[in-house]
Amino acid sequence: MKKFRRFTIKKRELARNFVENRIKYFNSFYNLKINRIAIKNTKTRWGSCSSKGNLNFNYKIIYLKPVYADYLIVHELCHLGELNHSKKFWALVSKIIPNYAKINKELKKIHIKLV
């Protein structure tokens, strides 16, 4: 895997454009209310969702294979409908990514250092 350099404005904008386009596409199936999308340089997470409807993503999402990036985006987007990992949440995810369990397992094996 490539070694990552600094978190730059250019990388943030690349990630923002990528994430916003994918969210727009996937949310056309869900029609969930999004408050804000932020691109950050988080140390331990690829993404998160707040109860206020804010979606946050690590800028390094642009370095992932599209299948993993899409899974992460759909995962966080679905938290706007279910802010937990219940059966209802996974049912939402499976509407777009039916093989989510396999992708989730593979993603955990990827050793891209977030630090």
C-alpha cells in the first residue's frame, strides 16, 4: 500500500467531491436528510454519523477501492435512518450492498494506517 503524506486542501477537496457525488447517488434510493458532510483527518475511523445528521469521512477514503469506499459511504448514510447497528440498519445497507458482510470483513483486513 502507498504511504500517505500530509493532509492537504487538495486531498480534502478531492475527497469531498468524491463523497458528495457518491452520497447524492446513493441517497437517491434512500432520501434521507443530511445536515452536513465533513472531510477530516481522523485517526481511528473511516467515517461517522452524528444524531444531528452530520456525516464525517476520513480523506483517505479516496485511496480505497471503489467497492470499499461505496460500502463506507452507504454505511454512514444508513445511520441517518438507524443510528445503531440493528437488524433494521443492516436491512437498509443491504438494499444497496447485499454482500455488505463480506465487504465489511474484507475492509477490516486492509491495513491502511489511519494515523
